[in-house]
Amino acid sequence: MKNLIFISLLFFFAASCKKETSVVIQAKDYNTGDGTAYAGQEYAVAESWTPFQETKSKIVATGFLDANGQASFNLKMKNNRKYVLGVSEPDNICYGGLVQHYLEHEKNNMVDFDFLTCGSAIVPTNNINCDGAGDKMQYKYYYTDNPDIYIYRGFGNYSDWSEITFVEGCVSFPGGYNPIPVGNYTFEWRVLRQSGTTTGIDYFTVTENDTTTYILDY
């Protein structure tokens, strides 16, 4: 019986003891790898556990990213608890960031995350070759390198055109400003007229804190 109690105590101690690991955080611009947009942003690690079916949590580590968007620290982690890292987001971020990341026990955690800052785009359209009220026009644009980053879905998904949503008639639209991630975009359009269907493809670039105006005359 004494041996059994001793073994049980050893098991409890092993399950609840803290083991120190290192954590390295690095913010990376998706295009350049630079992390300065996250300079000075705060990070925090929350520890959580569930005694008697009620989850509890507390902050066990905080700090700030340096001028390069990096931070490193040591963390003591209990085997029977979860640890979640979060990083506050600057105002001008349109893609990525780190809302929460579960840290792993008994290993060093290298936490890299991508982001993109914001620019803006506006697309005025002008029907300069109108056949009549039956003219139909659609356009779409998406992040050239990876459409999952951003895609304008006004006329269906990026691979197929919608058959029910169009700009119709001899009209012009001024367009509206859309905050979007900086980078290179692919722009496609389709015009349906009695005289036939025309399509086109072009490209434009959005830069940080600036507005790209792409005028579509069709």
C-alpha cells in the first residue's frame, strides 16, 4: 500500500510540474519578410485549465515586440495545462496577424506569422461602346500570388462568372474605395453585348497607405 501511494504521488508530481521552454515570435510581411509594422506591439500568453468542469485561465507572460517585430522569452509550462499566445494587431493590417496560437509542451516554440498592411483600390467603370440597355458587364480582381489572401467577389467566385449579377445598360459607375492588402492584383472583366462577348485581363499594384485607381472603359 505504501508503494502504491508513493507511485501515485510521483505520478501527480510529474503531471503537474513545470518545464521551461523557449518561445520566439517573429512577425513577417508576406512579401518582404520585414516585421517593423509590428514594432512595439504587445504579446501575451494565457494559461488555462479545467478543474471540476469549470475552465479557468490567467495571463502568465506579457511583453512587447522589438523594432523588428520579434520577441523571445522563456516560459514554464505545466503538463496538464494549455498555453495560448496572442499578439495585438496594428491599425493598418489587412491580412494575417496572430490572434491565438497554441504553444507546444516540451519543445522550443518558433512562432512566425505573416501579415500585409493596407492600401486601397477604386474601380470606376464607363460603358463607352454601348450597344443598348441589354449590355452586361462583370469584373473581378484578386491577389495574384494567392487569391485566398484577397478576392473581390462581386460577380461570383474567382474561377467562374456569375450568370445573374451584372452591371447592365449604358451606364457609368464611380466605384467605391476598398481597403485591401498591399501587393499585386489580377483584374479580369467580361462584357456581353448583342454584337458579341469580350473578355480581358490586366494587372495593378496596391501600395501601403495609397489608393490605386483602375479605370475600366469598355
